[in-house]
Amino acid sequence: MNISMVYISVSIVVLAFVGLLVFLAGRRRDEKRITPLASLAFGFVLAGIVFGDDRVIGYGLMGMGVILAVVDIVNRSRQGR
């Protein structure tokens, strides 16, 4: 197991832990839930981390996740008006 695989494994565990904390904290408060588009964006970012060995695929998936997250942010800000 090389060092890049260790970094990828640690980042996946940290992201899963943060997701678990957000999930548990969201049940206690009456806040807006995560949208399907934001969930898809999160999935793309995770897939980019998992398939990070090939830079084109990894960065492409992460980029797609960021773009979807920005689209979700814009949609949510327009709905608030």
C-alpha cells in the first residue's frame, strides 16, 4: 500500500465521519435537509477521490461535483427571494 492510497483512505474516512456528524446534527435541529443535487455533488466528489489514481477522471469527477454544488447554491439562493 503506497502513500497515496493511505491519503485516499484517510480522506474517505474523514469525509464519512463529517457526513455522519452532519446527519446526526441535522436530526436534532429543524434545519433544511440536503437537496438531491447536493447529494449528487457529494457523490461525485467522493467518486473523484476514489478514482483519483487517474488524474483526468479524478479531477473531472471532483470538478463535476463542485459545479453541481455551485448550481445547488444558486438555486437555493433564488428560492429564498
